[in-house]
Amino acid sequence: MSSTFILTIAFAAALVAGMWVKFWLATRQIRYVAQHRAAVPAAFSQTITLAAHHKAADYTITKARLGLLELAAGTAVLLGWTLLGGLDVLNQVLMQYIGGGMWQQLALLGAFMAIGGLVDLPFTLYQTFVVEERFGFNKMTWRLWLGDFFKSTAVGLVIGLPIAALILWLMGAAGSFWWLWAWCVWMSFNLLLLIVYPTFIAPLFNKFKPLDDESLKARVTALMQRCGFAAKGLFVMDGSKRSAHANAYFTGFGAAKRVVFYDTLLAKLSPGEVDAVLAHELGHFKHKHIIKRIASLFALSLAGFALLGWLSLQSWFYSGLGVRPNMGAPNDALALLLFMIAVPTVTFFISPLFSRISRKHEFEADAYAVMQTNGQDLATALLKLYEDNASTLTPDPVFVKFYYSHPPASERLARMGA
């Protein structure tokens, strides 16, 4: 039995198994949430209205049903790119019109991304202008959406093309250990982006103004000093121009760290609750969760580049996924694309492990916030955010284990109470 045939069968089996598991999980979530829609869970009966509970259930079910359509379309597209020969056809057409070389490879990457974006576009638009609109979350206008689209495309081209060209050049010119040099470039780029993003990229899409509520600013500053945390500034972002969802986050790295509050968050939470939410985020830094995640990213990406370095030299890697390697021309862009396509079909099955680690980090950050601020403020803030974001209080437990990076509200409040 040839290596090509084995890879083809293994990839097809992983694709079908992944699709089935995702379908099973989504239908479980839909049924479970629908079954618990009629009544607010007893633990929340005094704080969450029945209308809010119904809205959260309906929002969750609607998104899950749209996800099923995306799953079917995504699986069909993935199959079309690989075993049905779509990527091979695209590559051969570009080879015919451009010839081999760097420009052909960049064109292949660009065309693949553009076609993928067009396939995803109807789902993105439906999610924004139908689903989010129906539940009162969307504040995006068509003009703003188009502006974001063109800005993000321009940023992607300005940043993505040089990085892609550099990695493709390394693949062809840096010898058998090109993958190590490419990994160094990729990780350096990611670290640089942590510094550059808050200062130069994020302001292209949102307005950031310094927090001007002196009372709240004093509270937040005192909390950060008490926790031994320094930030470059406290900012309020005009998130309300796109969505009614509320959030707060840290951005940047090292001396470039910033604290960013959505204006929607400040409008919904009391000063004590804002303190508690910020203390939760500080808990991630106190427990070095960010450093741990960056270290994990370093290790996983190094393993990925090493694996790509080996697979790119195997002819069966191409033919087993429905592509004829270029004869007398570089196959580097093909190798990158096939790797990007094939790896997620396998790594999906270990996603519960990463979700579990993330939920553990959230529990630790909650515990830190309870130590630094009023635990009741954190509890009421979480309930407000769950209600305002229409997050269901009754998710399917198996679905949670696979997908939830944050524990359900019932688990978080029970753990805080303990």
C-alpha cells in the first residue's frame, strides 16, 4: 500500500470524523439549550429575567444552526481544494500564465485566501446583518462594514505579503534547516505585532481616548498599583459603533501594555464591577497565563515548522492530498497551503485539551479577582455581561468541554462561592 494512498485515506477519514463530531456537538447544544429554555435555572432565578433567558437561548440556537451551514460549506470547500483537485487546478492555471517563481507562489497564496474569503463572505454578512441585527447587537452600517473590509484587506496585504515572501524565500534558499529560520522570523513577527498593533493598527478601526472619569481612573490605578501592574495608559474604545457587546482587555506587550475598556462596558457596569473585571484580567498576568500561552505558541509553532520542513520534501504529501507537485519549479507555496489545510483536521481532536487549560486559567483569574476586589462585584459583573451578551446559562456539558474557553456562568459562580 503506497504512502499516497495511506495519506488520502487518513485525511478523508479525519475529515469525515471531524465533520461528524462537530455536527454531533452542535446538535447536542441546540437540543440541550432548547430543552432548558422554558425556565431560568434556579441559581439565577433572582437575577436573570425569563425574557433574558429566552433571548440567550434563541441567540445560541440561531448561531449554532448557522454554524451547521458553515460546517457543511467548509467541509465541501476543503474537500474541493484537496481530494477533488481544486488547489491543483488553481496552481496549474497560475503556472501556465505566470510561470514558476516567487510571483507565482505569492499569487497562489493570494488567490487561495481571496477565494476562501469569498466563500466565507455570505456567512459573515448573515451573522452581522441578520443574526446580530435580529437580537439587537449589531450597530454596524454597510458603510462602516465596507470601510473595515478595505482597511483589513490593505493591512493584510501590507503585512502579509512581505512575511509570506520572506518565508517562501527561506524555504528555497536557507537549506535543509529553512524551517528553523522561518520559525524565528514568524515568532519575531508575532512578538513585534504585539507592540505595533495597539499603537498603529487598532486605531485604524476604532477611536481610543484616555479614560476621563477621574474617580474610576483613580480606582483602577490604585488597583493596578496594589497588584504590582504597570500600563502605558487607560483607554476607552468606541466599541458601540459596531456592536452592543461589552468587553475589556489588555493589549500590547512589555512597556507597550494598555488597558482598554469598551464604552459599552463602562455604560453597563458600576465602578466596583469594573474594578472586579479588571482584577480578573490582572489575574491572568499574575499567574503568568500570557507568558505560558506565548511559550506554548513558540513550542507548537516550532514543531509545526519542523513537520512542514519534512513533509515539504515528500512527494506523497502532495499527491496524497490531490495535488501534483511542480516539476522544475518550487513547491513551497503548495506545501504551506496543504499544511494549513490538513493540520486542523487532526488538531481538532485535541482541542478539548486546550479548552480545558483555558478554563482552568479563567478559574485562577477569577480567584485572584475575588482576593483583590469584592467577590460580589465580580459575580454581578459576570451576570451582567452574560445577560448583555446573551450567553446561555444552560450550555450542553459536552459542547462546553470541546469549545468553551471560559467556564459557564454556573461553574464560575459556584467556584467563586466555594
